[in-house]
Amino acid sequence: MSNFLSVSIGRKFLMSITGIFMMLFICVHLTLNLFLVFDDSGNLFNVGANFMSTNPLIKIMEPILALGFIIHIIWAFIIYYQNYKTRPIGYAVTDRSYSSNWNARNMLVIGALVLTFLVIHLINFYYVIKFDSAAMGQVTIDGTQMHNTYALVAGLFKGSVIYGILYMTAGILLGFHLSHGFWSAFHTIGFNNENWIPRLIVVSKIFAVIVATGFSIIPLYFMIKF
Amino acid sequence: MESFLNLTIKVWHQKGPTEKGRFESYKVEHISTDSSFLEMMDILNEKLIKENKEPIAFDHDCREGICGMCSLYINGRPHGPDDDITTCQLYMRKFKDGETITVEPWRAAAFPVIKDLIVDRTAFDKIIAAGGYISVGTGGVPDGNNIAIPKDIAEQAMDSAACIGCGACVAACKNSSAMLFVSAKVSQLALLPQGKAESKRRAKNMVKKMEELGFGGCTNTRACEVECPKNISVSNIARLNREFLKSEFSE
């Protein structure tokens, strides 16, 4: 195990497991977010948000998740730099589109755009929920008093077309990132062979489409309906 | 049908490993579409020699797609605009009349230019020397079916062994990674009983050597697999990852 991270496969192993971990998070996140469009009174989403913010398991997972994000992001830049150094003189003419996909070659760029969104997203919601929860107001559902998270989220999308478009774009970018990231994560940990490559790539694409449409349908719903 | 092409060849010139290189353009006329790319290069070189100029240096040997000696990054693709071939198997019918063809050497820190289009690929030999062999004598040819090897495994090993070590995978990769080469060499041995015994150590040593020599890591773009003249599959890379991680986690 010595110098595990000094070798590229070791470094990528870390990218891969943090990636898989974040994909699990995305599944949970998307499921809860979709509560927004299934109940316009906001009760369903508020109950879901309240469950997530009071659940002890989530409390434990939150810092681990943050760590996963930080490792994945910082590591991405380190790996990119190390790979960048390997070709001091570039080609004058390249025709890379023939042999590989655009998103596979530009995972860092797409990832960095998603990161930019993530910062805005955390300011929009996470900061308010964690540190300024008085601004949200309260609701009482079935006798339990809780923060009106629905009003915070729905308010942003109802009030601003720009934010709506931003969130939709981010959802689509995340889809592009995952369409390569999903199967690639399994490939890196060695879970792949001649039979599984095409299967994983199909699952990867389906997963990417679900995530992209799932996340972008929410702002779109509020933009059209309200 | 045979026809003839007039072309501009834009080629990389570099006197030596430490010299600064530059592109030079040459005109070639009346090139048959039935001639090979390297024959076209020969015609150009003959012309240059007659004009008392120095010919362009490029690697080639068997000229039948077996040896892995020829290289050349032609119009943005290793081994040029055709699939599953080496440069020596590339024909001029793949080009259009009046076209400018850009010819570059493999570009990678681990493959320094020796002269013009020739790069030093001894890095691959060093990777092999780090573990791409079986370290004990395994005797002569055993009797048929003495060692049972399932047919699909035998075929996979054979497919991996098809790698000729030309370096197109490194040239095609945006990270100049030699993972396809290393994985093919690890796989051809790891799949068979004689090579299995050392497979963990082999994967570890060869990967470490690859890193040490300045090759990049794999980001699974799969460009190598597409540009490989011998169709080596990236499933070999998954196997290498597996072997390497097994080796690391067992210590």
C-alpha cells in the first residue's frame, strides 16, 4: 500500500470512489427534489426536507459528503496538471473527435462549470438553510413545526427566469459529466470487461439522461406553471 | 481506379533531440493513389536528395504492419486517416488532390524526438524490462491439453498479445498515457497459467515504471482503442486496474 497515491491508478481510484459516492448522493438529492413538482402546496417537500435536516444518519453523512466533494475536486485539478505535463510540445493538427467523445476529453472543464454552479447553489439554499433559517419562515404540517424550505426554493424559481435557466443548464452539464463519469468510475476500479463495457455505457447514458432531465425539469416546472 | 495526386506535405523538421524544430512544406506531384504513404515519403526524399537537400528522417521497417516500427501522426491521427492499420499500410487513395498533409512525430515527454519524425520509444522497452516477462523457464511446448486453458481465455490472451508496441496509443491519448500498451502486456501474461503467478507484481512494477518514465494516467477517453492498429481493447485497461489494485490492497 506504500505510495498508493503516487501512482496514477491509485489516484484515479480515489476519483472513482468519491465519484460513485457522489452519484449515490445525487440519486437521493434528485428524489427529494422531485417532491417539489408533485405537491404544489409544498407539504411533501417540506416534510422531506425536514426529515433530511433532522435525521442523525444525514448529520453523519454530511461532513463525509463534503469531504468526498473536496477530494474529488482538488484531486481532479492535480490529476489534470500531472497529465498536462506529459506532452510539452503539442500537435499542430489534431482530429480527436474521431476517436473520443467531447465530454470524455473535457471532464475537467465540465466539472469546473458544475463546481461554479455548486458555489451559487450553496449560497442560494444551503447557506440560508444552515445559517439564516429565520429568513425562510415556518410552517406547521401535521402538528410538527418546521422551516418552510419549499417557499425558499419555489420562491427562487418563481421569481427569477435567470436562476431557472442557470439551474437547468447545470442539470444538463451534470448529465454530460456523468455520462462519462458513471461507467468510467467502474472501469477504473477494475469492474469491467469485454461484456460489461457496452452495458455500463448504456446504463451511464440512461443515468445521465435521468439526472439531467430530473434536475432541469424542476425549474422548468416553476417557470411554466407560475 | 488509379489516379494521381498533387499534394503539399507539411512535415516536422528537427535536427536533434535538443534542437528546436519547425514545420517545412514540400510539394509532391503525380503521386499514384495506389502507392502507400511511405512510398510517397520515399518519392519526396528522393526528390530532396536530388536537390541536394537532407531527406526527412522517419521510422519504418517491415512495411507490412507487423513490426510496429512506423509511426507518424498524419492529419491529426496516429497512423493517419484509416482504421486498424499502421502507417505503412496507409494508402494515398485516402487523400484528396491538392490536399495539405501535416505529418508530425508522436508527441509525448516520454517519447523524445531523435530526429525529424523519429522518436525514441525505448521507454516501452524499459516498461517491459520492469516485469513484462515470466522470470522462470517454463519448459518446452507441453503436450496438447496438458494445461487446460478455456478457448475464450486463450483468444483473449492472443488478442492482447497482438500489440506491436508502436506507441499509437500514447500518441492518440490526450494524457500521453501508455495504459493500453502496459495493459496489453500485463494481460497477455496474466490470462495464462504460466504468467498468472507473477501477475500482481508484474502489474505493479510495470505501472510504476510507466509513471516514472513520464507517461500520463488514463482518463478512459478510449481514443487509444480506436487508433490502435491492432484493435487492442480497453477491457485490458480494466484488467490492469484490477491487477494493480489487487496487488496494492493485498499488501
